[in-house]
Amino acid sequence: MQLPKPTEGGDFTPAPAGTYTATCYRFIDLGTHVSEYNGERKTRHEVLLSWELADEMMQDGRPFTINKRYTWSMHEKATLRLHLEAWRGRKFEPADFEGENAFNTRKLLGVHCTLTITQDTKPDGKTISKVSGVGKAMKGIQPPPLVNPPVYIALNRDNFDAAAYGELSDYFKELIASSPEYKELFAARRFADDPPPPDRDHFADQEVPF
């Protein structure tokens, strides 16, 4: 699933606040949804990125994880574009958005970065953690191998991983299934076998990681 071209326009322990080395292990196309806030309705195509924190463990011995939902946009001021550019250490060029050499989001899996995490307390007293910044991985730091299996889901025939979709939480399965992209995908699927799962090889460190 390559980047869109630029346009003009559950209960768990929250990850601790701070700056951490992390590894991306999940990219999920959530599809398009309508939301309403202060009486204003917005239609947004969203994607989800998930990271595993290195050397930050919960009480059960598993690493902390954190997600962030982004609007699927490459507008020059879009948060997704700004975070990816900070992560890779250079800006995107026009060639990154089309043609055979277009950037593919699958390259994010297994790539290290530096995450800045902040915490907020909701009116009900619940603490939530948020990704407030993404940057290049610090030199000389080699995180341990991923504990969580890499997951890549895009809502098109070439990248839809039915097995990985089936392992998502009910919340995310229902959210994705309600999107027009998911409905169109299954309305168009008239082939006997499910597509093969995506290549989940770990990506080696590079000066520009993706």
C-alpha cells in the first residue's frame, strides 16, 4: 500500500510518559469513517500504526505497546507526513508518491524510531497515553527483536491479510468491516483462494530506514 498523493486540503496498562526507542510492528488500514464533533461531521480515511517499546515491560513481562490513528493524507501539514518525515530523517519528494519506486508503507514494519509519549487524564479519571512525536532512532542503540508479530493490513486484494484481520480485537474488526473500502473489497472478491499473507521479514537498519 503506497502513500496517498499529497492533497491541498480496550482496557490495558497505558504506556508510560517519556521518550523511548520503539519498533513499528503494525500498520492497519481502518478505512473511511464519519465522525461528529461539536456538531460538525467529518469524513476521514484513517490508518493505525502500532509500536512496541524496547526495554519497557509491563508487569506480565510483555513490552508496552502504543497505537496512533492518523488521517490517511500526505498533505504537507498532515500529521502522518510530518511524523514519517521526522522518522526517516528527510522529506518526501514527488517521486515517493507514484511509479515503481513509490514509497510502500509495508517498509515501516520492523523499523526502529524514537517515540515521545505523553499522558492525559480523562474526566472519568482514566489515564490515556498518546504518541506526541516520532523521530529517527538514536544511533548506537539496537532494540531487541520484536515480541509482537508484525501485522500489515490494507483494504485491497493485494494486501488484505484475512488471517491477521481475524486476530484483531473485535473493536477493530467491527470498525474496519463498517468501512466502504472493506465492503467494496468483499463485494469484488470473486476468487477461490485468499491472497497470500504479506512478506513479514524484519527490515535491517539503514541510514534512511524507509
